[in-house]
Amino acid sequence: MPVHQLYVCTELEGKKFNIELFFTARPTVGELVEYAEAMFASEVAHHPLLKGRALSPVVTHRLVVFDKAIRMWTDLVTKAQLEDFTQVYLFQDQRQKMDTCQDLPYPLPTTMHERQPPVPYVVTGKYNK
């Protein structure tokens, strides 16, 4: 089964977390949002630095991707931008003004990947593009 790999970074508790996400095919923007939010929730629940803290759930406000052709961050608007191994940055509402796409850590496997194989993701949210 082919796997499509993306990297998604966001800020949690003042620290940037960059995780690998795996899909069976190129995801839609909505599939990416829902899977990323679920995986960051898993990180909050299982990561040693965050475990047990009462954090707000990760809610996507805006997504940007690093466009290798122009070497700049651009808004994510279509799944065509999600080439294999693309770096995505997830901005959250409450962090929009102070968060930046700079100094991203190297992508690490999420704690949940050891327990969950790549699966197609069903979209129910507002980012279904």
C-alpha cells in the first residue's frame, strides 16, 4: 500500500512540535486538518513534556506550506500543494499573532504512530477542499 508522508508543525506550550503524518494517498486539506488535530491531541496526551497538562485542543486557524520552488511559505488552499514530504505549518487561533514558521524542529514520529497504521481519513469538518 503506497504511503503519502507529510510533516506538520505547530506550537504547543511555547515549543514547536513537528510531526510526521502518513496517508494512503494524497489527502485533501480537510483530511489533513482533521488528522493533524487528532495527532496533536495524541501528542498532548502521550508526550513526556506535555502529558497531564490541561491544554486547549489544537484548532486549525490557518495552514501554510513551504513551497520549494519559490522558497517561501504560502497559504495551503488545495491538495495539489501537498506533495510527498511537504512541510506544513498549522497556525492556531490563540497563537496567530505570536507564532512564526521559523526554526522548525526536525520532524519526529508521533507517539501514536507506533499504535496506529496509516489509514484513509474521513472528513467531516469545515476544511473539506
